[in-house]
Amino acid sequence: MNLILPLVLLAGAAQAASASLPAAVPPVAMERALGLAREAATARAPAGARVTAQPGVADPRLMLAPCAEVQPYLPSGVPAWGSTRVGLRCVKGAVKWNVMLPVLVQVFAPAVVATDALPGGAQLLPGQLALREVEWSAGPQPPLVQPGALAGRTLARAVQAGQAIRPADLKPRQWFLAGETVSVVAVGSGYAVAAEGTALTPGLEGQLVRVRMAGDRVLVGRAVAEHRVEVGP
């Protein structure tokens, strides 16, 4: 029998949430499940990050058969932090069951924040940036961590005072114009080969660009720096 456990995320101590679980899921299984979630997040988090995991609370209508051993596991493809899931399955019981427990995993670590509220289109100045502890897991992209590297960058949208700045908050840089000579670097396992070509399209940071090489051959690569295009294997 394969059940999906409908849970509602609830901030609170693991002990309080465990008390709301069916008797078939012992508190020790909940603790192991939360430990797995924290381990997965810690593996991706910056060194020294503070990681917390809060479980959901079981639907009181759920009836699970008694189980002598409940084994927690991490389902494939779930996020390491934010709103995620941990699996709980009965491995020793008259009826085998498998449930998914929603878990809120939060990661706190230093990152760049805006010290003032800034409008979209504003150019960032060094005095408007600071390093503070923020919740990395609050957005789909990790926040940026080097204030000096952001000075002079332009905001793509407004940010609030104290808000962590993430890549999507910045306008992409234009590394070169169409018609300019660029260095095209083919990167592979253990090698990098460079040649010059002419950009056929503008080189916006991280975006694909077409380059005409010798012999009128056209390559497609990614603009990665000033007058530099990388082509994968």
C-alpha cells in the first residue's frame, strides 16, 4: 500500500510535531528523518551555516498500520532546502506503507544585503552593501557573498533594506557587442582550446551567443567574460 501523507507545514519544535504523528511513526523515526534533511542541506550550504528542519503535522484522519521499524529516506529529485520532503516507510510490519513528510529546511549564513531600499535600475554603490546573516533558503538562487564584486552592478528590480541580493536581482552585464572580436574557448575534461572569432550577436552575461570562426564556421557558446565565449564539449 502506497500512501501520500497530506501534511501542513508548521513551525515548532520537532517534539511537538512528533506528538501529532500517528502511533505507527515513532518519534525516533521523525528525528532520523529531520537529521537526513539537515545533512542534505548542510552538504550544499556554505561552511559554518546554521541549518534547521521543521516537520509537518499529520492529517488526523490518516490511519497507518502498526510498524515495528520505520525507515526514513531522501526521495530523489527533491530540493535540499526550502519546502522539501522526506520519505518514511514501514520495513517491518504486517502492512508495508510509504508516506511523504513535508519538511521546511532553512539555511542561515552571511550574504550581501542592501543597506537601503533601492529601486530597479539603481547602480549599486559600496556604501549600500553589507554582509549579514540571511536565510539562503528563502529564494530559488543562493544569495551573493562578495560585496566588492557587486559595486557598479545595476539592479534589475527593486530591493528592500536588509534584503539579500541574488543573481536574478541584477541586470546581466554586456560583455561585448555584435561585430567585436572575441576569444572562443572550447572547454572539456582536462583541456581548453582557444581561438578568435567575430561575435554575430551581443554577448550578455550567461546567455548564448553566435560567433563566426575562420572558414565561415558558426559556433554557439555562452558569454562568460569580457570578449570571452565558452563552448562546452
